[in-house]
Amino acid sequence: MSNRGYVSLKIWMVNHYAEPYARHHNLALELARRGHQVVIFASSFAHKTRTDTRLTKGEKVKCEFIDGVPFVWMRTPPYSGNNARRFYNMGVFAWRLWRAARSVGFEAPEVIIGSTPHLFAALAAERLARSFKVPFVLEVRDLWPQSIVDLYNLSDYHPVVWGLERIERYLYRRAARIISLLPEAAEHMEAKGADRDKVAWIPNGINTDLVPPPAQPSDDGVFTVMYAGAHGLANSLDTLLEAAQIVRSEAWGKEVRFRLVGDGPEKQRLVDMAIQKELDNVCFNNSVPRNMIYDILREADVFVMPLKYSPVFRWGVSPNKLFDYLASARPVIFSINSSNNPVQEARAGITIPPEEPYSLVQAIKELLETSPEERWQMGLRGREYVEKYHSFAFLGNKLEKILCDVVNKGNGNK
């Protein structure tokens, strides 16, 4: 049942890195169940795997329906790292959105959401909304440029930072509403010119249709410490390998195995590091589609949720993988200096400081020595927490209310 007085709202979502069964697909599925029509615009070049599997040779744009939700895939140039080629890829996506939106034959939107894995995609979405004279809703995933200032120690006066901040301020002013994945980000946005009353928090979540019933770990004599997610600079996976090296030297560590699942720009370096250190207690697996990840996650005994220390996390975090971990009913070691801590709120694991391998080792030892029944109860508390507060049914309802309110108020982007 829709939250408004008429049946169907036409919604366009623009997210350069959108993929099947991730956040926007799941939100689109929930909105579709409520009678709305949603189209997702994304790049055919997958950011995680650095491959293009969506378009055939010669295709520039293609529409693919996945579980009834149309994805408009746009070809963008390949890249392999955080370099000029990646910025070029961003620019091409923003440039091609305009033409792609008019070539696929969908009815004109009534509202457009622009997401910020980077600012150029959101800027292109705002321009598109202006051309259709419909409201623009900004979704802030990461705080740009603050994230790169903190991660790469750039000056606030760096030309790239200065330019991105101009875009950031512009988008805050132009947005009819601002959706933040970070619970405390409204303060930052207000300082950059946003109207705090326009900011709403909708974190990441889980699709309960895809999550299997909770099942206890198998008693196979191996204690599996798992990380499943991106292998990037911010993920602090060096700390995990350093911990593995320490654990290998401990008598109690003989049954502990570390398993890293996923891909990313740092993966090969991490594999080389494990080989150099002769870490026979570490194995790497490639990423799997999101609708298959839970089959892998249930093979863990404990999950690790690490990020490098960064001041930007004072605004909070909302990693997809964390909610997948909690949904899998396993204890989580939370290693982020963030203002929010879902693991602590759910009483579903242990919290340690980031980038401290000895603290990670002690947390692993503590959970290893905890009874299987107590670990199971931790996992079940995490599962209950995400089902209550982070199901996409719950989050989709919040998003629908925001979009209906924006459209009903007639906040056209003119």
C-alpha cells in the first residue's frame, strides 16, 4: 500500500556503482512492491571486479530487467586503480547519463535520486532532474571531499578538494531532501550549507528474502575468522594479515584459519604479502554475487569488520558487509573508530581499536575460548537486530515516505 493518495510514483535512481541485489536494487524492489515504478542507472564496468560483463562489443547502453527492476547499463572506460583513468570513468558516466536517460524509452520521472559513491554522478542526476523539472533527492554514501582529505591527508586548499567542495555545497543547496547513510552526518552537511531539516538517515540493510534461516557453525575442528568485502586501502586488511602472523605463532592458534573473500585494488598486494610471510593459515577467495554471499558467510565462526583509522568516521559508518555479517548470526569483531557501533548496540560481538593487530588477536582468542552456545547467542542477537532495524522492508518504507512527501509538496527542480 502506497504512502500517498495515488498509485504509482515514477522514480529514477542514479548510482554509478549500483549492482544487482545491492542497496538500490533492494530498495527498488521494496518500492515496486508498493506500486511504484523504479529505474536504476549504473555503469556496466563493475567497480569491485574491474570487469565489464553487462554489455557486448559495440553496445553503449542496454536495459536489463533483474527481478522486474530495470537497470540501464552505460558503458564507461575501464580503470585498474585510483588514478586518472578512474576519474575519466566518472566523468564519462556523468556525461553519458543525459543521453542514456532519453534513449531507453521510459516515462519521465517524478523524482530523481542521485547517489554519491562520487559527486559527479550526483551532479549529473541533479542536472537531469532540473531538465525534467522534478525534485532531486541527494543520497550521501560517503562525505566527499572530506573522505579523501582524511584518507590521503590532503590539504583543504588542494585544487581537487576545493573543486569537489564547491560541487558538494551546490548539491546540498539544490536537493529537495538529503538521505544520509551516516547517522551523524547532518552536522557536517549543515556546516557546508545544507538545511539540517532536509536530512534523513537511511542506513544500509539486508534483503530478508535472500537471507537463509540462521544455522550454527559446523564443528569441523577449524575456527574460521572471515572477512568478506572490498580489498581496498580503507579496509585495513594489512592488520588482519599481521594478526594472522601472530596467531600462527601461538599454541592456541593452531585451529584458527583466516579467510578473505572479495576483490579490490589491494588484493594482489595482500596475496603477495601473505606469501612472503608464509601465512599458511590464510586463504583468499574471489568475490561472489550478492545473492550468493550468504552461502559463503555461514561457513565462518567469527567475522572481522575493520577500517583504517580516519577522522571522517566521527560521522558514523554503514558498511553493507556489516549487516550481512550480523544477518548470518555470527559474532563480529568491530574495529572502526566510528560514532555509531551496531555490534555494540546489538550485543553481538567485541569492539577493538582500529589498526591494532594485537588487539585483534586478543579478540579472536577471547571468542575462541567462549563457549559455542554463547557465540551462537551473540550471533542470534545480531540477527534479531538487523531484522528489526535494517531490513529493506523497513528502510524502503522510510524512503517511500520521503519521496512521496517531496513529490506531494511539489518541490520541482527548476
